[in-house]
Amino acid sequence: MKRNKIALIALMSCLATVLLFAQQNSSNRADDHFETKVSESLKNGKYKRISETFGDKVLIARKEEAGAHGDKTIDFVFTKLFRDGEMIYASTFEVAKKVTIRSYYQQGKMIMEEGDEDGDGFYETMILFNTNEQPIEAFEKSKDGTVRQFSAEKLSKVKKDFLILNGNK
């Protein structure tokens, strides 16, 4: 009888602790004010759906889904994450090829980009950028954990491609 009473008291103590913890967590979540706004448009045969998530009225995430088929077919998904009003992450997903490029930012400037170029979910390339957002180094990653730097020729091509992309020839 004494063991049952001790077990019951221990169980009640645990239950009280769990309930207190659950109540504290739910009240913390109630203090966070998240809101998601979604808009859709179809202009010139191009479909666009934009979802923006705000935390305490500050933009924290934006997802844009776009298609060029005159219907709601999605070709690209662009995602951006923000902290304190500054973009810290962006990704582009090309639906048909399943190719994803992810970019990471610090103080408003891109510092690294990685790419899953074959659509298998593994990011095979990584590019590091300087303070002018120009590539300075690039790597190939293998699924076995091996990392190799790009050849001088391949890195030179990446640098040239970024110059062209940014309007400098």
C-alpha cells in the first residue's frame, strides 16, 4: 500500500510538472504573432503566387511560386528568409529539372551558394563570394564526403559567368 502511495505521488508530481511546462510553452507561443499573407496573379500568361510570413509585423519569410503556362502550373519556387529586415537565405528551385540553388547572406551580401544540379537532394557544388559578391573559390562535394576545389579553368568560367550575369562583360 505504501509503495502504491509513493508511486501515485511521484506520478502526480510528474504530471503537474508536465502540465506546468505545457502551459508555459503554450503561453509563449501565444505571445508570438505570426501571420501569413497569400496573393495570386495571372498577367501576360504568367502565374504567380506569393506567400509572405510576418512575425510581429516584420517579414520573416517570402515564397514566390511562378509559372509561364497561363495556368497554375509552377515552374520555379523562390524562397527567401529574413532576420531583422535583412535577407539571410534565398533558394531557387526549378521544378522540371529538380535543380536547387541555395544562397546564404551576411549583412545583406551573398557569402556562399550551393547547388543540387542533378535533383537528387545532395548539394554537389559550393561557391564562396567576396564582399563584392563575386566568386572567389568553388568546390565540388561527393556523397562519400570528399571535397575538391574547382580546377583553375572551371573556377575562371564561374567567375566569368557571374560577371556576365551581373551585367559586366
